[in-house]
Amino acid sequence: MNNSYIKIDTLSKSFGFKKVLDGINLQFEKGDFVTLFGPNGAGKTTLIRILSTILKSDEGNITISDYDIKKNVSDIRKIIGLLSHENFLYQNLTVTENLIFFAKLYNVKNSEESISYKLNKIGIYSKRNELIRNLSSGMKQRVSIVRSLVHDPEIIFLDEPFVGLDIEGSEYLLELFSEFKKENKTALVTTHDLRLGLHECTKVVVINKGQIRFNEIIENVDVNSFESTYKSLIA
Amino acid sequence: MNTLAAVLWKDIINELRTKEIVLSMAAFSVVLVVIFNFSLVINRDNIGHLVPSFLWISIIFVGTLGLSRTFAIEKENSAITGILISPIDRSMLYFAKVLSNLLYVLIVQFLLLFLFLFMFNINLTGNILMLIIVMVLGAVGFSTLGTLFSTMAINTKLRELLLPVILFPVIIPVIINAVKATSLIFSGGGYTEIKPFLNILIAFDIIFLVTSALVYEFVVEES
Amino acid sequence: MLVSTYAAFIYAPTEVIMGHIQRIFYFHMGTVWVATIAFIIVFVASILYLINGKRKWDVLAYTSAELGVFFITLTIITGSIWAKPVWGTWWTWDPQLTTTFILWILYIVYLLIRANSGYDEKKAKYSAVFAIIAFIDLPLVYISARVMRGISPVVFGPGGGGIEPKMLNALLITLVSFTLLFILLLVERIKIENLKYQINKLIYTENN
């Protein structure tokens, strides 16, 4: 038995000859709030896609909550959520229809009530019967936040969640982050916005060219000088 | 099973709201039948052979048009990714997509049948129940591989262009047997005459429903 | 050693196709036999690829499909040449010919999918799926073609009855030599494919 909640062991992935991830080793505990920094093309998104089971790795092992990603993938899928800069919503369905549909995929019973509650919280309850195609991109992203939480996942992966989100929406998201921490949920956020990224996190990881360059708990990170540290890491 | 119903329900709501798939299929059907009516010289001798052939050719053409669209909806906003991160079984997703494709094909198929009967002044005298069975079996066969290959085609460089190229040669057994059975029914053939064709259609439907469900994950998931 | 095996293979078929027009039959049988083996390999290798995702199975399926298409093209050409004097026509739509023709198209489509599916893994997966479906489809095509012509759907009828021992020997020699030729070509083709892969990899690392 391994003790870590999420354990990534010598993970590698190539697209053609391009090695996107090269021997990644990471371990996170339950309740960790990890921020993953890195420039474009560093492999952040690929790592998130592999962790959220939509992409298969070439080499290496991943276990999440003691489930092996190769053997018990559907057990993992039940407890993870994914929020990306793409919103994964159907254009011609209303907000509520979309959310009820995704809730049904997770066999969530009586989802309407909790959906209304979550919509209310994120400030778009009044838009619940609008078609997605008629919403602004900031609004769509807020709906997508509710979509990723529709089954109350234990672990949430957020791939550039602030992209396309308005200021008000970003504040809601940061509020949500602190709530995650209270509920002892685990989150992994990728971003290249240093200010937003360091806001609630407990762990900081920097990835560049498919390799881990920095992996520290927040107590060991000097937040004020982190920008120059980061720049030297990705140079 | 719940998840299958959910995906199907979502597709139907989407289609009821936009009507884009069935309407464009229906419009294409009308155009095709009118063109055939202008270009074919039909008389009592060849009607039994020509009409079933052209009916099934039309079904395949119009059906292919719809197939490309049903999966394109999933690609908008990458909505399919939202489905793929959920614990839904990939074969369930496949069956749901087969059912929604089948629904569109069936609607247009019977519209086409009606158009052919109407435009070519045919009095349908054969066994109508038998005809319905043949048409449904043919539509199922078309939808099984159609769903699999449309998912595949949309993820390639050629997109919709590749679909007829890969789909048509493989569904030749469906076309041959459906055309033969339909023309036998038109000429008043009974169950015993049609049975061999029906058997092959049933075999085709079952074999490819099972095989496609097994391999669907390799086509729908990214690599 | 390579040279001597090559000589033997090139020598053996030339011996057979010389002379009488009917002798093309051996060549015809040789190519169809090898093509059948090739397509069975494509089918099995494709299944194995989908199961474990190893590149070698994809290379085997691809190279074998390429050779299969080459040999089945020869089958169709030699068959037509043979059929012209014997049946008085280049081509008929009897069940066997129909099936062969569709088989030929299916594997050309297979190569087309490979050419248009983007990067390596996707290409390998999609073509493997298509290869499996196409292979399962062929018996159905054959049965359909039989039923269409009003022949009861027996899967395989017996071939010609009385065949002379000498002809049988010639046939067996042809089949063996064609099989060996096929294996040789396949091995060489796989080597070329692997070299190509190495070269592309070198070019890639050179550029980055």
C-alpha cells in the first residue's frame, strides 16, 4: 500500500517524437491544494489530461486514492472533476439541462436541488433557463465550474481555470478554493498567473519541458521573491 | 442504462431545438428523389429493380449526411470530453449514439419511401410489415458502423470527407441484402423467399453492434 | 546467403509462369494464398495492437497490409489474364470475384486511413479498428454475393476434383516459394519501416 493520496510515478508521455512529459514523480496528500506553474508547452495540460483519465500515459504508474489508473479507471472517474478553459457544454441546451445531463452521467440522485444551490452561489441562478449559446464566455465558464462540481468530486483538476473568466467570476472561484480547503478536498490547478496561483495553495510545483523543476510546500516558498525564482527556473 | 437514456435524451432535446439534422436530411431526400424522377426512365418492367436500388442508395447518402453532424455536436466546446471524464461505460455511449443516429435514419428512411412511392406512382401491394422489418434492419446495420466510423472520421484530417470512403465499402452486405429483400417484397415475394436476406441482415446487425461496442473506446478516446 | 535466397525465389516463380497460358494459374494461386496470409496477419496484429499498444504490432499490420494489397492486385491481374481465354471475359461478378474486388478496395481504404489520421498512435488505432471491422465484414460480403446470385449460402464449396499429381506438386512448390518470398519481403519491409522510424527520430532530435 502506498500512503500518498495521489501518487505519480515516473510518468512519461510523447506525441510522436516529442516527449511532453519526461519521468514525472509527484506525491500529494488529501487536502493538498497544488498549484502547477509552467510556461506554455511545458506539459501542464498533458499532465492534467492524463490525471483526469482522458489521455493515457506511455510509461509510469498513477494511483489516486489507492485506485490504479490503468485497472480501476472508472472508480477514479467517480471521484474526480475537471474544469478547463474549454467549457464542455452543449450549445443548444439550457444551463439546467446541461447540468442535469452531466449529473445523470454520475448517477447523482435529485440533482436539481444541489444544482440550484450551486448556481445561486456562483451568481447565475437567474440564467438557469438560458441556452448556453446565448451566454457570454464568462458566464459559460461559470456554468462550467458548476458542471465540474455536479457530482461533488473529492479531487478537482483545474486547467487554466481563470482563462475566460471575468473578475467577478475569478472571485467566486477563489472563494470556492477556500471552501475546498475547508472540506479537505484535493485540488490541482495549472496557471501561469503567479498572483492568482499562489492565493490559496499549500504546495507549489513548477514544470518545464516535461520535467519537474520545483516542488515545495508553501511554507518553504518565499512568496515575494517567487517571481524571480520562477523566471530563473523556466529560463 | 440510465446514462444511455441521458445521452439519448440530450441528443433528442438538441435536435428538437435546432431541427438542423432531420431538416437538412429531409431536404436532401426531396432533392434526390426529384433528380431520380427526372433522370430515370421507369416502366413496368424495371420498376421492381430500380426503385429499391435507388431507395437504398438515397438512404445511404442521406444517412451519411446526418452521421457527420451528430458527432460534430459533441465536438463543439469539446462537450465529449465532459462525457469522457465521467464514469460512463464507452459501449453505453456507443449504444446511445447508435440509437440517436438510428432515430434520424428511420425518420428520413420512411420519408424517402413515401417520396419514392408518391413520385413514381407506385401502389405498394407487397407485405408492408415485411418491408418495415427490412427497412429497420437495414437502418440498424447502417447505424452500427456509421456511428463507429463517423466518430473516427471527424477526428482525422479529412473529417467528414473520409466518412463515405470508409463506410460505403464495409456496408455493402447491408445494401445488397436490403435491396434484394425490398425488391422481392415489391414483386410480392413471401417470407420464405426473403428469409435468407433477412438472416444476413440480422447477422450483420448483431456482429457489428457487438464488435463496434468493443472497439469504440479506441476511437472515441484521445491518444 | 541473402543473395542465394533471393535467387531461389526469383528463380522458382519464373520457372512456373513460363510457357502455357494456363500456367498462370499457379502464379494466381500463389498470390491469392499469400494475400490471404497477409490479411490474416493484419487482423491478428491489429487486435494485438489494440490490446497492448506496442508499436511492433502496428508496424507488422501496416507492412503486411501493404504487401497484401500488392499481392491481391497481382491476383486480380493474373486472374483476368487467365479468365480471358478460359471464360472468354476479363471479369465477371461472381461471388468470389466480387468478394476479392471488395477486399481489394477495403485494404486500399485501410492504407488511405493511415495516410490521413495524423500522428502515429491515432493512425495506428484507427487503422487497427478498421482492419478488424473489414476482416469480419469479408465473410458477410461473400455470403451476400452468393445469396444475391441465388446460390444457397454454403460458405465454401469444394474446388476442382481431379488434379494431376504433377500439377499438385507444382502448385505446392509455388505456394511454398510464394510464402517464403512473402516472409522475406515482410521482414525486409519491417526493417525499412524501423529504419525510417530511426531516421525520423534522429531528424527530430537534430532539429530540437
